[in-house]
Amino acid sequence: MIRAILAFFHDRPEDGATLAHNGERIILQRLKGQPVMFDSEGKEYATPADDPELDRIQESYLVTPLPQPYL
């Protein structure tokens, strides 16, 4: 799913804000005029099988605490 969202960002750079959440946390966001950002706490919610892939993907992006309005 993360790869699909990143492909969307690449194909549609002019689009506004996008948030991806797992039902509990916002794990990925891109706000208009800002870079793609991953939540630094989001890995806690990944499955063990996701970890190696997520690490490779996140190497190219900003990883920082994201605001969590749902919590």
C-alpha cells in the first residue's frame, strides 16, 4: 500500500494533502508544498514482515513525529 501511495505522489505532485493511516495512527503524510513524511512511531504498528521493506522505503524520506489528531 505504501508503494502505491508513493507512486500516486510521484504521478500527481500538484495534488494537495494526503494522509495514510492504519486506523490508529497517521503513518504517512504529504501536505501541499511539503515533502513526504513518515511517522517516526509508525513502525510500532507494522507487522514483522513489513519491517525490512518499510526500512528500505523510508531511507529516501523524512521520518519524524507526525501530529496524531485521532489519539
